[in-house]
Amino acid sequence: MEHGAPRVPVWDRPVRLLHWLLVGAVAAAWLTTLGLAGFHRAAGYGAAAIVVARIAWGFLGNRHARFSRFVLGPAATAAYAARVLAGREPRYLGHNPLGAWMVVALLACVAALGLTGWLYTSTDLFFGEPWLEDLHAILAWLLLGLIALHVAGVAFTSLRYRENLLRAMVDGAKPPPRGGDVG
């Protein structure tokens, strides 16, 4: 994409703000895993609250924020994945089907981490249960793997379409639709 080329708004402020707040909360939780338990807990609860807000915005936000607009069923997602492998997939102005399911997976994993952390540290029934601590750790490593896949997908899509998706998640705009694109 040329510098100064026209761009159209895609990601609204709440989507971008919640995205970067979640990045910060997850990073803070990860960095305090082995110490600063109070801060780790606060970062985890903050991440869980951000997930709740993003889920709400997934029903109330603009068309590119709404889950109903970008989360497709398994058959459509598999067909898109096959087209990616063949190098013939359409460009999506918002989330592509694989990216959409990554959003769902990331939000679900962070929500599960928040729940297991709360159950393990703050409830009488599950306080200190080793299996719950193990599950929490497994989910944390799963989240790290999902983040790596997410970043790889963003890099792949940015290179494939010669557009800076990181910039789009900062300023909210992308190059306008071209022929064959899905708006």
C-alpha cells in the first residue's frame, strides 16, 4: 500500500481500545506469574472484565465489531481455509473467517483463565485444588500458543495483501475494498 493512499474506517475505538487493553492485561498477568500474586490476580480480573466488555461490544458495536457479521460456521471457515492453502482466498475488510475464530478462541481462553484463577484462589470449594492450578497453567500456555498463531496470522495477512494490520488496529482504518474483497 502506498503512503497516503485512501483508507476507510473499519475498527471502531472500542474494538481497538479493548484489544490493546487486553494485550496489556495479559502481558501484565504473564509477567507476574511467579511473583506479585496480588498484581497477577488484578491483571487477570482486569483481562476477564475486558473480555466481558468485548463480548458485549460484539453484540452492540459497529458491523465489523459484531460477531454475527464475522464469525462464520465451520463449513464456510473450512472452505476459506482451503482457499488460503490454494492461494485464492478473498481479502476481508474486517476479520476473515480464520481470524474470527481466533478472536473467539482468544476470548474464550482468557475467560477460562479468569474463571480458573478465581475458583482456585477465591472460592472455598476449589481453593488450592492442584488439578485446578494445573488447568490454569495449561490454559496459560494454550493462550501463549494462540497469541503466537494470532501474530503469525496478522503477519501473513499483512504481507499477503500488502496492508499493515497493526496500523489498522491503532488507527482503525484499512485500504478500501477492491474487486473480489469481502466488505
